[in-house]
Amino acid sequence: MRGARSEAEMTGRPGWRRTLGLQVLAASALLGAGTASPPDIATLRTLYAGPPDSWPAPTLHEGARFTEFGPRPPVKHPADNPPSPAKVALGERLFNDPKLSGSGQFACASCHNPELGLGDGLKTAFGHDRQRGQRNAPHLFAVAWQSSFFWDGRAASLEEQALMPIANPIEMAGDGDVIVERLYAVPDYRADFAKAFGDESISLERIAQALATFERTLKPRSSLWDRALERGTGVFNDQQLLGLHLFRTKAGCANCHSGPLFTDDGFHNIGLTYYGRKLEDLGRFTMTGVSADVGRFKTPSLRGLSRTGPYMHNGVMPRLQGVVAFYNGGGANPRPTAEQADDPKFPRTDPLLKPLDLSREEQAALVAFLETL
Ligand code: HEC
Ligand code: HEC
């Protein structure tokens, strides 16, 4: 099968494999437009020999916000919450401490488990009284660089975010005053707050500041992708390199997943709203009330991906193969029923998604690339 296919490709494009140098650069710019097969691997090696800004131009559709791939920028801390080693240590202690929950049984780390890619490995999270939430616990590898938090972006800073799961009745179900008292009763906690903030007083605001400061130290584990940025794409095998090229060009992923963290920091509807059905989640609409936001979710960072499944806001996709097959079909495009025809809230799938026509080999290459992140 495979032999037959590649022979057909070669006979369909006589001389393609012999073309070299600048001609190929010009041809690949055209190929970037989308439909044809990618260049052969030797050509790709040449095209991807330099740093990211010398790579073939990404294939972008109207409205895409692309930032070049590259190393992570330094972490910025807010002026009113400067970091210190003592504050980070306190934040880490709090992050792992079930005293922050109403029942004394749930820590942040119960759902953002460092052994499970800082997620919980579950489709959707279990919290207080084993109540099941509606959303997948995201990994926290990229939060230090994000400008909004939660799948719908309803928190604008890590400080603001940190207190929300504590109070959430189906997550930690905590009562702020009780938690502050509980921590104050532990003498070495008072000492830790003094080291971090200058005096022993404990408040929810300080708890949030310490948690946020600790979270800003989290970063993706060093991966093959980091090595490719340091030493060049020579560290990739042929399949991974092809995957990178497809990610940038034919597969269109870079329309939304770009920059050092592989996210545009934006919100898009890729078709997983489940409108009018049991799994319905209106996403960003629940926060803004704007119809165009129905079904839009935050573009997640793709760093550390091989350890952060299951995928999507509701964890419906257990494997990257399934994610890629989903995008290959252009995402999901639900059609309105007769009663829904005039419904302004009917979710509209983002026009940046198109059917991709990726072959099996190309889909496998894309998965191989995603696994390097
Ligand atoms: C019961 C499981 C659970 C617990 C406990 C929990 N979280 Fe979460 N966390 C989630 C889920 C689920 C989401 C996504 C919810 C959403 O988007 O609506 C989330 C989202 C987040 C986010 C946003 C990440 C992003 O990429 O936008 C941060 C940051 C976070 N949690 C930190 C914490 C901290 C700090 C604690 C402890 C104070 C904590 N979580 C406790 C399940 C949990
Ligand atoms: C229109 C913008 C857009 C494009 C194009 C796009 N994505 Fe996404 N991607 C998103 C959004 C938004 C989500 C979260 C959607 C949700 O949970 O409902 C997401 C989620 C994902 C996830 C799940 C990550 C996680 O932690 O759960 C993976 C993996 C992924 N995309 C890979 C890709 C690949 C590979 C491509 C190219 C074939 C691609 N994306 C193209 C916007 C996009």
C-alpha cells in the first residue's frame, strides 16, 4: 500500500525529488498554500536548517494571529506581588495542602498532580464529595505566560484564579474564614507567612499571592522541542520533521497554536459545544454573554502534550491520533435543527478550521511532532 502510494506521488510529480535549492524554496512557498503534498525529506531538512524565523512561512487564514515559535520569554511577576524563594516555598506548601478544602481532603495538587502532567488524568475533575465537574483539569505548565485563566478565561490573573477553586462547592468547597483560622492554628505556617510577607498575619489575599507565585515557577518539562530550538531541527527524525512542517503549513494548526507556548492566547470554537445536549458547555459565552462567544474556549498551550491527556475542555479525546483525525475533518460543524435555525446562540465553528485532506502518513507525522512538545 505504502509503496504504491509513494510511487503514484512520485510519478505524479516527475522531477520533484530532483529539484533543489532556491527553486524548492519558491515551490514550497506555493505548497504552503495548502493542497499539495509536502516536499521530500531532504528538502525539508534544508528548509528547516536555520532558526524558526527562517522556516517556510506558516499557512495562515484571514484573522489568524501568528507569533513565531521560539524559546519561552522570561516570566513576568505583577508589581504588587514580587517573588521570593520564601513565597514560592509557601505557595508550594499551600498547593499540596488539603487544609485548603472544606473537607480537608482536597489539595490543588489532587487535580493538578505533578505526576499526571499537572492535571488529573481524568476526563473531567472529581472534587468535593466526589462530585464530578464539567470540565477537564488543565495542566498548569504554561500559566506563568497566560493572560487569562480557565477554559472560558473568566479569571484575569493567577492571584484572582487561586481563590476560585477553594470556594467552588464542587471543587474544594472551602470557607475562607475557616481556612485562614485553620492555617493560623499551625505555628510553622505562621512562620512561613512571616518569611514570605514580613509578618505572621494570614489572609486569603496572601494565600492567593503565594499560590500564584509558586505557579509562576511551573514550566513545561524540557523536551525534544526545546532541544530542537537550542541545537536545530537535526534532533528530529524524518517523521517528526514532516510533522512540524505540516503543523505550520497544510494542517493549519499554527493559525491558533503559535508562539513559544503554542497558543494565540485567544478563544475559538472548534465545534465541541454539544449545544442542546447533555454535555452542553457554552464556553466563553457563559462569561461574556456575547452570542459570538458561544462554544469558544481558550486555545490551550500544547507544551508537554504527551503527558496531559485526555484532551479538550471536556476531556472527550483520549488520544492525539483522535485529535488529529478530528481536525483533519475540519473540526465539528454541528447543523442547526429546524427549531434552532433562527437561534442567535447557535454555535458557529471557527472559519480558521478547514478540512485538511491529510493522508494517514501525514496524520501520523503530525502526532509524532506533537509528542516532541
Ligand atoms: C477538584 C479538582 C480541582 C482542584 C482541587 C483544583 N483545581 Fe484548578 N482546575 C480544575 C478544573 C476542572 C479547571 C478548569 C475549570 C474551568 O476551566 O472552568 C481548573 C483550572 C485551573 C487553572 C486555570 C488553568 C488555565 O490554563 O487556565 C489554574 C491556574 C488552577 N486550576 C489552579 C488551581 C489551584 C491553585 C488550586 C488550589 C487552590 C486548584 N486549581 C484546585 C480542577 C481543580
Ligand atoms: C481555530 C483555532 C485552532 C486551530 C486551527 C487548531 N486548534 Fe487546537 N485547539 C484550539 C482550541 C480553542 C482548543 C480547545 C477547544 C476545546 O476544548 O473545546 C484546542 C485544543 C487542542 C488540543 C487539546 C489540548 C489539551 O490540552 O486539551 C490539541 C492537542 C490541539 N488543539 C492540537 C491542534 C492541532 C494538531 C491542530 C492542527 C491540526 C490544531 N490544534 C488546530 C484551537 C485551534
